[in-house]
Amino acid sequence: MDSPSSNISLKKCFVILISQFCIACIFFLLYGKINLASIFFKINLEEPSLELSNHSQITILLWTWPFGDTFPLNQCPLSLNNSGCFYTQNRLLYSDADAVVLHHRDVCCSKKNLPQLPRPPNQYWVWFNLESPSNTPRLDFLNNLINLTMGYRSDSDVFAPYGWLEQNDKEVNFTIPTKNKLVAWAISNWDSNSRRVRYYEQLKQHVSIDVFGRLHRSLSNNEQQQVLSQYKFYLAFENSVHEDYITEKLWKNSLMYGCVPIVLGPPRANYERFIPKDSFIHVEDFSTAQELAAYILQLDKDDKAYKKYFHWRTRFHSIQEFGWDIHYCKICKALKKAPKHKTIASLADWYK
Ligand SMILES: *[C@@H]1O[C@H](CO)[C@@H](O)[C@H](O)[C@H]1NC(C)=O
Ligand SMILES: *[C@@H]1O[C@H](CO)[C@@H](O)[C@H](O)[C@H]1NC(C)=O
Ligand SMILES: *[C@@H]1O[C@H](CO)[C@@H](O)[C@H](O)[C@H]1NC(C)=O
């Protein structure tokens, strides 16, 4: 008695299992894209409460990790309001993505490095690049493909600068680090024909400058702050001169370490859009390097005049130490106010 009945229930079970499997298969075929995607979502997701099938959500696909660097996604600071956005680097979600972020260095310079599947009509391709135009050749392969730009230029659709100032909640008394040295410069790409090296060659004839970096005194990342903050001045000389191209040489090596920046880059007026006019010295404030040197030596003897370069710090502090995630976290807000339709015919025409 026992064995036939258990045989029947086994058969029943089998039939139920098979039919459920078939139903699952049909659903999978019908909604294949979504189901497949949500399976991958569940594997990759750091916040399991998010659901892919929620189509009101803005999906932002990182086509590559920038330079292969990974970092946590979907953990953006509240101040950057990422509500309604979901970041992923799962390429299987390409067809559902509202925006695809192409980091220039990782796709340069071939169409083979770009998405190959048919492109959804309302999808934005966001071109992300932090290098200056001088160091960004061969942009033609992206003609008529990019919708939005992202980078240090303030007219980018997603403005991602190297640093910025934030207002202090209340006035603070900034303590200037102890200074026992005069002028520092750290440079890794020494090009003797560059404007900055030529300017340095003139300046050093009149004031002593300690140079760090490849080919010069070594300076490890760990000792940077401790070493550079001893200097009264730092040469924040950009590798090339372009509008808004103001890098960590200003934000980190000078402002964060408590040195007065001596800048070589875009014109003074451009800097003043981002930092107070009494926070830095511009090489173009002087008609010759010799005059600048004389001013440096004068400030070295006049503590009161030197300290004026720190007054702004009662009201502001500089932000410069952050990871890739902060750049990417700015995309959500920018997408919400992006033009509905935009294509950039020639990036090279804009990026120069
Ligand atoms: C964040 O953005 C959404 C719109 O996308 C808006 O409704 C909400 O008020 C914003 N939240 C904050 C705190 O600004
Ligand atoms: C800043 O320094 C001034 C003068 O030394 C002092 O009166 C003031 O209380 C200080 N403010 C803070 C916030 O520490
Ligand atoms: C983005 O650019 C592509 C290529 O020109 C275009 O087909 C598409 O409509 C644009 N998308 C948006 C949202 O503007």
C-alpha cells in the first residue's frame, strides 16, 4: 500500500515542479531583460531595498570604473541629493540605463570601447574627463555621440571640480601651521620647455625654492602634509593653461596644507570665481619673476602682511580630499535638470 501511494505523490510533485518551471521559463522569456537584470541587481546591490523594476528611478551606468579604481556606489552624501537615482556598473543593465558615464581615459580612443548594443533613444552618454584639453587629444571618435559633459569646467553639465570652498557654520580662528621654510614646489612631469618650468628657472634666480618630485627631492604621500605645510608659499603651477583648469596643486598642496598659493594657470579673474582674491598670489600680478621674488621676500619679513592671506579662512574652508564617488554622486542632480535633448557634435570644438 505504502509504496504505490508514495509513487503517485512523487509523480504529482514532479508534474507540479515541471509546470512551475515552465511558467517560470515563460515569465523569464517575456520579461527576460527585467528579470535577468534584477537577478544581477540582487547580487550586486549594496542596498537591497532598491528595485530595478521601479521605472521612475534614474539608472546611471558607469561604463568603466575610472582607471579601474573601485569605490562604493549608492552611498552618496545627503547634501548631493541622490534621491531617485541608482548607480551601477553592471553592463547588463545597459538597455535600461538612463545615463551611461564614459570616463575618457578608459574608452580613449576607439569606438570599440563604447557600448555596442542599440542605444535607447532617451539615454544620455556622459563624457567624464578631468584632464586638461592639452592632455586630451584625439576627441574626434566621440563626435555626435556624447550628450552631456562632466568635468572641472564650470560650464560642464555635471560640474566636477578638483576642489571648492564651503562656508563655515560659524567664524573660526584658523591656526597657521608653523612655518620655517619659504617656497616649495612638487612636480612630477618635468618638461623644460613648459611655461611653468621656464618661469621657475627665472624665479629661482632671486629666491630659493625647494623642489620635490621625480628627478628632485623625494616626497612620499605620507609625508606630504608634514613637509609642505612648513613652507610659507607653494607654487601651484598648472601643467597647462586653460579656463577653470585649477587642480589639486591649489586645492590640496596649497590650501589644504596651509600654504599661500602662488598660482600659474588661467587669469586671476578665473581664480577669483572660485577663491577669494586675497587668498592667493598670481604670477601675473607681477611683470617679472624678479618682482614676484622681491614680493615673496618682503612678505617673509612682514608677518602681518603674510597673515592677511589667511583671513578668508575664518569664513570658508576648502574641500579637496574626496574620492571618485563624490564626482559621480553629482550626476543624479545634474541629470534631473539636463536638457531633454542634446548632442555634442564636436567635443574638440568645446574642449580647448
Ligand atoms: C531631492 O530631490 C527631489 C527631487 O528629485 C526633491 O523632491 C527633494 O525635495 C530633494 N530633497 C532635498 C533634501 O533637497
Ligand atoms: C578667535 O580669536 C579671537 C581673538 O583672539 C577671540 O576673541 C575669539 O573668541 C576666537 N574665536 C573663536 C571661535 O575661537
Ligand atoms: C544623445 O545623443 C544621441 C546621438 O546623437 C541621440 O541619438 C540621442 O537622442 C541623444 N539623447 C538625448 C537624451 O538627448
